[in-house]
Amino acid sequence: MNTRAKILSRTELVRLFEEHRRKGQRTVLANGCFDVLHVGHVRYLEGARREGDVLAVAINSDSSMRLLKGPGRPILPAQARAELVAALGIVDYVIIFPEPDVRPLLRELRPDVHAKGTDYTVETVPEREEAALLGIRIAIVGDPKQHSTRDLVARIRDAGHA
């Protein structure tokens, strides 16, 4: 599949998730900024994929990412981040979302599983109440949080000044 063809509108993704549910396939939604793709992201998405049959990844828009991460971010624009994530074979679909969290997407998509990284616990997931109301299971996946874009960018900047 063409990488860009995996990047969908909300309407398209809602329709496809309904189709997958009708076929009895388990759907998973993972989300994040994915500003500079690193091994922690890959391990997170591998873990998310193991939770179901279909994996969609929601990527924060540039404006929502600026609100979350502050000035100087994102490093890569949303479309570039989406293409990088879509290029991963474990990812079926990608969507760019403008909200600060994925509650609206959970309501619209109604995935079977909402996957979050190990920097969260089930109790600290911002969308936990919404997920519980909708009957969506939360899965904490990936390796221990030892990788971060912030640290990677700092090391790159430091190396440039050495």
C-alpha cells in the first residue's frame, strides 16, 4: 500500500473501523506526537499492534503539539510525521487530529483498545474515563520510557556545540 494512502480523514477512518468491527476484527487506536521517530515509538507501536488486528495511529496536529510541547515544536510538520508513521508495516492507518487529546476520536472510532505508552499507567491515561464509558480497554504497551524526543533533540543540539 502507498504510504500516503494510509493517511485518512476522520470520515474515512470511522467507516473503515465500522467495517473491521463487522468482520469481527479487533481495532486499536494509539496516539502521540511522533516528532522525531525513535526506537521507543517503534516499540510502542509494536506493542499496540499486538493488542488487535487493525492499528490506527492518531498524530497530533502542529497546533495541538505546540500547545502540548511548547515553543520550537514540532520539529517536523504533521504531514511528514504522518508519512513516517504510515511507512511502518505494523501501522494500518494514520490520522492527524487537532484536539489536545483523543477523546473525540475515541467517541467517533470506538476502538476495542486504546493503547498508551509506558509513561502512563491505566490510572493516569487522560482519556481513561471516556474509554471506560465507551467500553474501550486501555492497554499500556511498549518498553520502559527510556527514550524521548526531547532528550534526543537535546543530545543533537549539544553535539552541534561540541
